Amino acid sequence: MTTPKPRRTTRELTPEEKERLRRQREQVAAELPDLADRDRLRKEASEEGTLSGELRRAVHRSEQSLSEIARRAGIAPLALDEFLTGERTLRSDVLDRLAAVLGYVLQAKD
């Protein structure tokens, strides 16, 4: 038995749709370099061999959304995003709350 191929329906775009598509493509092209830079920063920051780097990796591994993690840690989503890219540091009390949200328990080494 063969799997039927999906049918593709095409039509000519209206002038308004073509213009909207052109503007959207320009917007994407303009935003792409910034997005690539932020992704590079995020990768570099998560590779740090520090407590902050470990927390960043834990955020990325978490099944919780960034907005949920930020809400539970009591910080603004933008602050969490800037922490993830290394553009911002977090106070120790915020790091403690973030660690707790991510399931970390801090204890002294014997």
C-alpha cells in the first residue's frame, strides 16, 4: 500500500499580501544578525565553568518555560534572558531562588 502524497494548493498572492511578505522578510533579515549574536553569547555563557554557568545549563535543560522559571524565581523574564546571555549578573539571593526552582540543593562540602 502506498502513502498518498499531500495535495498542494497554490494561488497568486494579492499585491497587499506580496507587500506584507516583503516587509516581513526585511524584518527577519534585519533581526537575524542580532539573534545570531545573542545565541553566540548564550552558548558562551552556558559553557562557563562557574556556578552561573551550571545554572544556565540547568535552565536550558529544564522542561519549564523561561517565563515559568522567571516567575517562580521572582525575577523578570528579561532579567533571566540577560542572565542566560551573560549580559547581566544576578544577586546571590536571586541565584539561590533560581537554584531552588531548578531543583538544586546547596550544601557545604565536608
